[in-house]
Amino acid sequence: MATETATPVSEGYKQTEIGEIPESWEVKAMEDICSFKQGVQCSLKKQFLGYKSGSQRFIRIVDLTKENESHRFIPDPGEEHHISEQDLFMVRYGTPGL
């Protein structure tokens, strides 16, 4: 009967339930380090081209997939729906990993 041998861990790394990671890293669940919320759904009728007072840029999947797509704006849905440079946003459809 053969016995399994543990694969040696590279120097400066540790073995965790998700695999080998740097010693200074920790494994945490995403909900322990960030919050999730769904974005705004806005019909085409409420979208417009060009900034107007009280409006906010509306980010669509096509903004990420086509270079020359005109920016769309919507009536400002409120601060809780704005994104900042520190935010990570994801789309529900389209090419994985984009």
C-alpha cells in the first residue's frame, strides 16, 4: 500500500485550504473584506447622451467592450450607487475575466 507524501511548500509560502500562498497573506471569505450590492437598472428611455445637471455617468457592459461608445448618463440615483477608484465592479453578462 502506497502512502501519499506531501508536496513541499516553496520558501516564503505556506499551504492553505486554497493552495500555496505567501506567508504574509491570509485566507478570508470575500464577505469578510468587502460588501456587495447590485447596481442600478435603467431603461433606455431614461438614458441620455451628454452630462446634464443632476445626472451621473451610467456604466454599461458596452463601455468595457467597445472603444468608441458614447457615454450615457442617467438621473443621479444617489451616492450609494456611485463607484470610486477603490471599488471593484463586475458585470453579470459578457466575457469572463474582462
